[in-house]
Amino acid sequence: MKKVLLIIFIVIILTAGSYLFRNQIQWLSFKPNGPGSEIGLTKGEVPTPDIEIIADNLNIPWEIAFLPTGEMLVTERVGNLLKIGLDKKIIKIEGVNPVGEGGLQGLVLHPDFKKNNWLYFYLTTQKNQKLINRVERYKLDSNKLTEKKIILDNIPADQYHDGGRIAFGPDRKLYITTGDAGQSKEAQNLNYLGGKILRLNDDGSIPSDNPYGTAVYSYGHRNPQGLAWDESGNLWATEHGRSVPLSGYDELNLIKKGGNYGWPNVQGKQEKEGMISPVIQSGADKTWAPAGTVYLDGQIFFTGLRGESLYQFNIGTKKLTAHFFKEYGRLRALTIGPDGFFYLSTSNRDGRGTVNDGDDKIIKINPKIFK
């Protein structure tokens, strides 16, 4: 009888202790699965998931940016700017023509956005019954866009190879990637805005130190779609290689002012005097179709559309690693949020992917899982 009473007493003590100290026990016993186990926790906190879908049912999201308030801005290629916070607001961008690979693409905030509220877009539109790409600037006033200004007009456009990434560099200049718009040979023409990386002042004027006295910063590109600067201020760009009927030869390039990157005269491992070879390229048998690009801790990360992966390139070791192969489908936008997490978008509704439940999505990822 005494043993039974003792057992009952112990059970009561353990049960009460578990209830009273449940937060501490939860913290001590929690061990995140996989490589993300280094997340710092304080007692009683519920750990942030390493991978989380934070927006879904989007229509071909192309770029992601964050307002100082923490709200997320997303461009949809059909011509919508999404403002996502506690709820989702849709701001229609007038004049967008989403033909083929074109439409509403790049988005960037001015470095002094807190003072001027300026947003920049790269978009496809129609002018004189002809498709063109254009960079426009607006003032974001609550949920309205006002004070439209054309920063750069008449960028060549086509159903394919429209480029579309825009970003401010550490020099506070605006960089713009343009595709060759199907005119391969013109990528070597310094008077043709397609197949280039362009560089402008924030008002659209030409910087005095540009290499050719025009907007052109580098040339010989086929379809560059990613821009990122490392901690030393070096510019990296991803670029789509050949396609139809062949594929492959996608590139990661280290961009030099005035540099010629060879398209269409050289590709892959081919070399020619006066032309700069890629740091890495996919070869003839693999296709990344690289897009959004960021730099973090000695690594270049870029998304793959046809490659359906997030790629990680270690600048020091030259090692390339593919993550999430075919797990989420085609991946396009990639940025680092104010919380230090990666934010990337799927692009499965663009006519080239397999549409999964909830597509397209924005996925939040803790970069610590890649260490």
C-alpha cells in the first residue's frame, strides 16, 4: 500500500512540475532538424521555422523588395505591384504589356527612399505599335503611385530575352540588365541598348565616368537577369546561355567596366582576345536559366528557372552547390530581407513550369541552413 501511495505521489509531482515548468522543458528539449540547428533561442521562445511559405496564389512574381515599414513589395509580370503586410493590396501599373517573357519585371527602391519615396520599375510596354522595354520612376504615396517619370525609354523588347533586373550599386548608380531581344549580333553593338548592363544616375542622366559616354557599362550579354555586389564592391551578374534547339552555357560573370562578355561570338569555355570569360558556366549539357542573385558571406546565391534549384557558389573554393532541386519548381526572384532571411519566388505559372497547389509562392528561408 505504501508503494502504491509513493508511486501516486511521484506521478502528481512530475505532472505538476511538467505544467509549471513547461516552457523551460520545451526549450531544453527542442532540437531543430537538419542544418538549421544553430538558430539562437532564448527560453520560452518558439523558434522561427527555417523554411516558410509566406505568400501564395501569386501570378508570376518577378521581383521582391521591402519597404522601411517591413512591408513586402512584389511585382507580378501581368502588371501588378503587390504590397503585402497584414493584408495584400494590389496596385495596377498602367501600360504594361505582358508578352512572352516581358511585362512588369524589375523593381528597386531609391537609396534615399525614406526621404523621397521613389520606386523604379523595369517593364514592357507598347510605343508606336512596337514593343519596348522601359525604366520608370514613381513616388509611392500610401497605396498610390504618383509623379511618373521615364528614366530610360526604347530599350529593345521581344517575346524573349528581355533582361529586366534593376538595382542600385554601392556607388548609388542605377544598374539595368537588358536582353538582346533576339538580335544576337546587336549585343556587340555599343549603340544598341539590348544585350547590355546599363548604368545611370537616379534621374536617368549618364554618369560622367561611364566607359563609352553612353548608358552602356558592359556589353556582349545575351540575357542577364541577376545583379549582386560583394563586400569589395565587385559586381556579379547571372546570364542565360543559348536555347532552342540547343541549351546550356549559362553563366556567372564578374563584371568589369567597359567589358565585352562575348555573346554571340563566344560561349562556354571558348576564348577570344578582348572578350571576358565567365567565372563559371553550366556547360553544354546543363541549363540553370539563372535569375535573381544575392551575395552573402563569400558566396553568390542565384535562382534557377529551368534548373529548378537555388544555387550556391563559393567564391573562394569555386564550389557550386544546388539546393531544393525540383522541390518548388522554377525559381526566379531572390533577395535578402531586413531580417537577414532569403526571400525567393516560384515562377511555375509562366507557361513553362508545372503548377503546384498554391503557386506561385514567396518562400522565406533561413540562410544558416546552407552553412
